Amino acid sequence: MAQWSVIIPDEQWATERLFQHDVVTVPSGPTEASAGDEVLLVAEDHVVALARVEKSDGADLVLGYLRRAFDEPVPADELAGDGPVTAIGEELFRRLAGRLSPSTDKTSWLVSVAMPIEAVSPAEAVRQFWSHVAELGPQELPTYVWPSGDELAMQAFVLGVEANQDPEEEDEDEDEE
């Protein structure tokens, strides 16, 4: 079994951060990677996941996630790749993979997207809601998340990143400058 580092394109990385997938397909070109090989998935010069090659057809690699570190990526300074897929030594692979946070106990979270909608009926409001969600998507709609039972810990996220949604705090920040 070989070990590899695979660079995920920036646009695809943005999508991976937004949606939960079991596998990711990345363009690879010719490579000797084969099913069962281990992979460090790299984005923005950081190791963001540990994966296993599920399928390699010479044009694409299908990688099954084993462990994700999207929120706490590991610097990949030690990886000096010549392309999107690079074979790496087992010692370096184990050292970087060992730095990825191990899976921990899951917490129950409440996640919400809320927006005011004027409609003549609840059913119409729901249709408009889903139309707005599809049209605006995660790039414009803030999503609110908090641990179940702790509403005061609510945080807003846009594009998978925490985003301040308090206009008063934004005004204070501008006044300080």
C-alpha cells in the first residue's frame, strides 16, 4: 500500500467545506495510485483530510474520507509536491496524518436558516423560502448554529466560515478605525 498527497483545486475545496460527502473525486491525471492506498488531502497548503483511494481510473481519483480536519487543518510545509498527486514516504505520511485531530464524541447541534417572507399562506411561504435558499445559497445566506440547549452560543456562518451578523458590532469596528 502506497501513501500519497493529493491537492484539491480551490473551487472544489470551497464546495467540500460546505457539503458533507463520503467521497471526493479529484482530477489526477496519470498516477500509480490504486484502490486501498492512503491519501493526505491538501488544500491551501494544509492537510485537510485523511482518505483512502476507492477508485483510480487514470483521469480521476475517488477518495473515501477517513478523517476530516476541515476546521483545524495541519500545515503541509513538509510536502513538496511536483503536481496534484505526489507519492510520499511512510514516515512523513504517518507524522502528518498523526497531527490530524482524532474523531471525538459528537455533539448535538441545532442549525437554522431564517428569513422574513411575506406570503398569503404557510405553503406559499415555504415555497418562497426554498426558492430563496436555492437562489441565494450558502454564499449569501447566513446559517445559524448552536449547541443544543445553549442558544446564547449561537454563531452565524457564511460559506462555512464564522461570520459576524451584528450590524452594531460592525459599526463599532468602523468607528475604531
